[in-house]
Amino acid sequence: MIEKRIDELIKIINEADYRYHTLDNPTITDQEYDKYLRELFDLEEEYPELVRLDSPTQHAGGEVIDQFKKVEHQIPMMSLSDVFSESEVIAFDERIQKESIHPKYMCELKIDGLSVSLLYKKGILVQAATRGDGVIGENITHNVKTIKSVPLKLKEEVDIEVRGEIFMSKKTLEAINIKRSKNKQPSLQNCRNAAAGSIRQLDSKIAKERNLDVFIYHLPNPLDYGIYNHHEAIQYMEKLGFKVNPNNQLVDNIEEVLHFIDEKAKERDNLPYDIDGIVIKVNSIEDQQKLGFTAKYPKWATAYKFPAEEVLTKLTDIIFTVGRTGQITPNAVLEPVIIAGSTVKRATLHNEDYVLSKDLKIGDIVSIRKAGDVIPEVVEVKKERRTGKEQEFVMIKECPMCGKEIVKKEGQVDYFCMNLECPARKIESLIHFSSRDAMNIDGLGERIMEDFFNFGFIQKISDIYHLDQHKKELITLEGYGDKSVTNLLNSIENSKNNSLEKLLFGLGIAHVGAKTSKIIAQHFKRLDYLMKASIEELTSIYDIGDIIAKSIVEYFSKEDNLEEIRRLKEIGLNMNYIGKDMTINSEFQDKTFVLTGSLENYSRDEAKEIIEQFGGKITGSVSKKTSIVIVGKDPGSKYDKAKELGITIWTEEEFLNKIKE
């Protein structure tokens, strides 16, 4: 059920992002959101083959509405990773220390407001924008100009972009709600929602009446101003006339970071504005550049989130579920309890070792924490509350779905149902095969697959491609019409033409994710060649280790799997890699490219794919490390910056010629 849970989390988080960033009308608490996101990160880390392109972990979050002009950030506005405990803060430091970096840290209060980018030309405010999706935001200049703490003119005639947080003070919110109450209007929920809703009004008079404030905390390109650490950047921005938080503190080590966290946690309620954590940043810009970024987050910064609420409830039972790989997962059944405004009845217990390490017994009173998860974490058992009537936890010996014996593999903590015919396991495998990152069969989602399995239409992967034999029966089913069934069958037929990596990922070989599938497909080209590969041959491929290699060899050693592949061949599925191979080109190899303006012959994604295909890489901003800037129609400030720094510039025509060469 892992993939199903991931799909649920993505749906919940994307909806929450939309309501939070676009509608400014959140339906879940920040604690709930954090827990959902954390669970998704953990699941994707454990099951990298299930990472979806539309996962909120791959991207920053938020949408741009049509009421405001769209603005492209010259340097992407990335969000921060979150940590929730002292041990995770220490682990963050340890990861940095492993890079032979011994940093000083800047500690900052994490203001609960709305992120903003302020752009100045010759010291004059010319643009204010929201984060949006990190690349495209919304122009909110007309409202930001009403904020008295935002300088309209700086103390120096400098071109600069700074970033900060717009917020509303507790005192202001209280005054507004008193006034709204007198006018029989509903109260504003909290400072963050009030600030976000105010700043995105079409009428700037409303924003002005809301008495908003701002703290500036980030200079995206400090080296351009001869600044080499974050503390100096804060001082420079303050010198220019920006309001910075007086609580910012430069510390020498992680112990002082932890002390700062403890200190501010105690002061939190007495602050004039809301905070929900502490931001921790490596101070040195050189160290920041060395550490770099993930797809979404800087590796040199993180946000410690204050602990969520914990409550007590009774553990009434422990039940077991089965995933597509056969993994058996124990789950806590809880007496319903309300945390952060929602009712909680279940919590995952991960595996047998997890239950035993916490010494959980059925009937125990347990402490549970919800940092945003619909299935929260069991923190600990309250042993002093035991009555002697509690039942010992006993790990099951048989699969709860098919009754076959379950097995714990050597070196692993999880038990597995090894029965390939197990209904639960088969349904999850079929859903995975049809999923977007695998064979991408539109119209064959979870609910429909479960229906077709239960109706007997699909029992194994090859049955999907014989579904046309049941067309008349399908049309008569409730909820299925001729058009929807025809579209489904067309999607199934089209999937036969997918490149090998899609099929390979869809087969669900343990430890073989989408990225690994492509690496293997590019190397072997044909499934027949892969099926004959040895462990030694597989491990000789970059990024393929012993575990993956053994899993692949084991998969193709089983006659049932080989027979299914033979059936798929007979049906006409493509078994060859038809994607593009890496073509090393000296004009592109190991060079850093920036795109600016509109290209007539390619979309940005297509141009990026071409550059990467030739061995280059794409970044979003121009710096001294940029190798080449490709300029299309109506280029922005990136073009000016490239000329200023003397960076090589290609027109689109030159780009096309390089490709042809």
C-alpha cells in the first residue's frame, strides 16, 4: 500500500499548497502539512522508484492566479528543508562537517508570513513579487508600496534584489478583529492568513489599512557586492535601509544553535509576531556554494520547526497491511482522538522492530504526535498507566490477505509475503505498472484497477492488454461508458510503444526505481540483453550496486516472471530502449548554461534536455561560474548581467548551429 499512500499524500499536499499559496484559505494546519510532507519525504527516500514528477518534493509549491501579472525570478526562490528534533539539527551539522566544512551559523526567527522578493534599480523600488512556484511569482508591487517598513528609495543608488517575509503583528490582528466584530464581519483567522490575504488584494487601499510589516533576511547574489558571508549580507541590507530582525544571531557551532533554539522557544509567546521555528544557515558564502542544492532545497540551510502537539490515547489493536512488494506493515488502531483539529484513529508502526523497541502492548496508553500526518507518530508508551491487562504484541506468521507464511529477508527488518498470487500484492503491483512514471496508462487508476481485479478482468500484467476482449462487459458496468472504455483501451494500446525504461520500472523489480531503470535501459538497450546479465556486469555500471544487481538477477531467474515477459512480447510490447543516449559534445560538456528570453524553435524544457544530452547543465541565474548564456527573444536582466561579467553569449541561431555540429 506504499504507492497508494504516496498518491494520497501528494494529493493532500498539492491541495494544501493550492489553498495556502493561491487561495490564502488553508484547510489544514501547518503542523498537519509538515507531517504530511515529512512522511512523503521518508517514503520517497525509502522507495525512490515511486518518486513522481508531480510530487511536491520535486518542486517548491504554489500557483500563480490570473489576477496578478506573472513575474519570473531571475534567481529561483527556493524553500527550506525542515527538521523537527535536536537530533535532526545535529545530523544537519554532521552532514556539513563531512564535507570538511566547520561552519559558523546564522540563526534567524522563522517568521510566519508571506515570502516576498523586492527588486531595486538605482536604489528605487521597481518590483515586488511573491514566491509563487519558486520560478514564477506574482507582481504585488502596488500593495507592497503601502508597507511603511519597505523603503521606496534606498540609501545608495544600487541595483539589488532582496528577499524577506511580509507579516502582520499580533497587536494589529487584534485591532482589526475588534473593528471587524463591531461591523459584524467574521474575524481573520491568524496573522499569517491575514497578511497573505491583505497583500494579494487588487485594491491597495485594503493592504494599506492592514498595517503590514516586513523583515528582510536574504541577499540572493552577495558575491556581486563583494560580500562573502551571510552575516555581512544582513548588515549590508540593513545599511541600505531595510528592516532586519534584531534577533538574528551569528553563532560558532551547533551547540550554540541548540541554545538559541531553546532560548527563542521560551520567548516565542512574548514576541510581537508569530514564529513557527528557527532558520539555520551556514554563514560562509564559499561554504554555501560548496554544499550546493538539491532539486528543491539549499543544502546549507534548514528550518527547525517547533514541536507539534502531543496527546494521549489508547492503543486498542495492532493490524497488518500488505504492500505491492509483499512488505508487511503493522498499524496501530487508536481510540479516536482530536489533534490539531482533526480526528486520528490510526498510526503506522513501520515494522516489528519498531513496535518492540517502543515496548508497545495492546491496551497501552500512548503518546502520539501529529506534525501534520493523518496517520501520526506513536511517540512513547506511558508505562506508569499500565493495569496488567495489556496484551503482548505478537508478530504474525502468515499473510493477513492470503494466509501464506511470511519471511524476513536476511539483513532486513521487514517481513514479506512471498506469495506472488497474494491478492493485495497483485493489486498494488498492477496499479504500479499502470502508473504515470511506469507505463502511464491513463484511466487505469487505483479504484478502477481494484474493480477490474475483483471482477476477474485483470489478474496479471498481461491481462491488461487483453482488456479489449471484455469491452462489451465493461460498457455495461456502472460508471463506465463507451467513450471512457474506448479511451482506456486506446491508452493501453499506446503504452505498447513505451521505451524500455518505462516497462522495466513498471515490472516492479525490488530496488529498481525510475532513474535506475533508465540507466539500465540506456546501457543494455534490449530487455533480452538485460535478462542475461550477471551481477558483475550490472555492478560495473555507474550507480548500480550489489543490492540492485542481485535483485535484477533474482527477478529474471524466476520462471513466472520470464513467462509473463514472453506473454508481453507476444502481445507486442516494445522491449527496446528508444530514448536518447548521452552524446558528449565539447561545446557543451561540463559547461554551465543559462537560458533567457523566448526561444522560437524549442521550449525551455526541450532546450534543457538537449543541453543535458550533450553533457552540459542548466542553472537559473547568471554568475561568474556561468559558462554560456543562450539568448532568445526579449531577454531579461540575465542578458545584461552576462554582458557585464563578460560571459559567452549564444543567440538561438548559434545554439542551433552548435547542435547541428
